[in-house]
Amino acid sequence: MRGHVRKRGNTWTAIYDEPEDENSRRVQRWKGGFATKKKAQAFLTRTLTNLEDGAYVAPSEVTLANFLRDEWLPTAKRRIRPLSYVQYEQIVRLRIIPRLGHMRLQVISGGNLNGFYRELEAAGLSASSIRVTHSVLSKVFRDAVRQRKLVRNPVGDADPPAIPESQATAWTATELGRFLAHIEGDRLFAFWRLAAMTGMRRGELLGLTWLALDLEAGKLRVDQQLLPTAGGCTFGPPKSKRSRREVALDAETVEALRGHRDAQLLERDFAGDTYEDSDLVFADELGRPIYPTKLTTAFQRHRKAASVTTGSLHILRHTHATLALTNGVPLHVLAARIGDRAETVLSNYAHLLPTSDAETAEQVAALVPVSSSFAKEAQTCMVASES
């Protein structure tokens, strides 16, 4: 690769050749504004090294906003789940572009990002929301590096705020019983009971079909979830490979589902041709998917009416996991049942378990047999110390 430096007025300029273009024509670049020859030469050396190593990135005037709108978001829409795309698009449109969009993609630094995070904090955004924004930016710049638009990802030089440790809360068995007793006559009682007795996620419950439900065997298959979108709802695969699973059902929940099926068939007959049968276990009166936030709102109303003081709909999942662990269900069994990693289950619910570290020490020690000679020696020492 060829290159040299030359003085132009009071500053120095580095001049070098890029690889030939698609028409085999020479492409020459000029980078000026260096105060000294030494600085210009240092830039030229780095650039020629990057050209030799294949790490060179051509200078560009593309702004972050242009890259996001024209390239990154359209590509992301094709490769990520609809719900994730909706979240990413909102973060890009409402947070990133208004504050950073005017900057050239290639000049954004870790310092710029730290200033951006401070602005978000000043605007009242939580640390967890800022961390999500940080994660989106990391994906954006990582893709820019991969597409040879950036030399390195500036997110590695940024310091987003730490997220305060949060711990899952759960109801007691009494509180859960009170909630279920209150809601027994609700049209979607089977939904609430299934959520509490399996720990299934909201989207998994709303995506459940009768084809995936075997009432005779008392089990169901989680093979899809309902995802909210800007225009309504769609269906997609479960959250992860672990989320694709088979879940056993207790007898009372099976009976609740049988009753729910009978009521749904009556609704279908009453609606006639207006019924949209998608084989969903939980649908509205016309067979259509239920938008998830409607159930979240309904849960809060029922919870308050049942005089249970705390929790969002997700607390049913937390409660199922906590009751299982506190009653001796092995960690790996519960993790498989709720479709999560054992490490995640432990980190979320360990603080809710009653066994203390001291109790564990005594319980383990009690399981170990002590040799007679050791026992006699220990007893002799004890007697000697008492005398």
C-alpha cells in the first residue's frame, strides 16, 4: 500500500491509496488538519497497517440516524422477533435518534455515550431502561463493525449505570388460594389457575392451542407464544429452546380446563359465522386472540378485589416457583417445568427459600457418620474441659 505525508499551509496531510474499486480504478484518500508531521505520519502508519491487515474502514459522513433508519432497523426487522423489534424501534426513535442521531457514526465515542446516559438519567429514566438502551447501542455498533463501517465498537468504552439488585416477590399459599377463590366465577378462571399451577408465561398461555393440550393425559406442550405488535398480535416460537417444553397438569386444573372448553364451545355456537376459530384455548368471545395487556389490567383488578396487596400478573409465575422450591421440588425439575435455566431460577428465588446457611451446615453434618474412636476422643475432651 502506498502513502506519504505533505505540508499544506500550516498543517500536514496524510495521502494514501485505498484498494482499487470495483472498476479497478485507483482510489486515493487525503486526511488533513494535522498540526505536526509526526502526527500525520502516525496516522498514515496506522492506516497503512489496517489496509494490509484488512481492518481498514473508509471514512464516511453517514450519521447515526441515517445508519439506523436506512440500514440497521430494516435488517433487524427481518432477523429478530416482532416484540423485540417493536421495543428496539421505540428505543431508537424516542431515545437514541433525538440525542445522538445528528452525530457521524464514525466519531461517536464512549464519552459521547456516557453523556447520553447522563441525559437519560436526568430525564428520569431508570437504570434498567438505560441498560436496555445500552444493549441496543451495543448491537447497533457491533453490526456497524461487522459491516466495515467502524473500526471498533465504542460501547466498550462507555459506563452505563448499574442496575440495583431486585428480588422476585411471591404470594403465600394462602394468598394464592384467596385469589383463586375470588376469581372462580370469572370467564377466564382456567387461565388464572393454569398460570398459577404451571408458572407459564403470559405469552405462552395466550398462545396455547387445544391441539397442544392433552386433557386425558393431563399435560400440555409449549410450542408457541402470543406476541403483541403495533397492529395487534402475532404468534412466534417460545422465548428460548428451554421454553419449548412439556408441562404436567394437576387434576383440578384439568377439570377447570374441561369446564372452560365446554363454555367456549357454547360461545362458538352462539356466535355462529362470526366466530374466528384459531384453536386457541384462551380467546375472546369471538375466538380472537386476547391482547396481553388486557389480561394484565384484569389481573390488577382481580388482585385488589381479592385483597391481595401486591404483585403483577408475573407474580403467579414467581409464586409457583417459590411454592415448588419450598416444598422440596428439585431445582433442575422446576427449571425444566417453567422453561428457564437452573442458574436463573436460583438467582431469582434463592432469597425466598427458608433454609439458612447455618441450618444447611447442621443438616449436612448430621448425615455424616462419626467413627467411634473420634467420638470417644471428642467426648473425653468435652469432659476434661467441663472439669
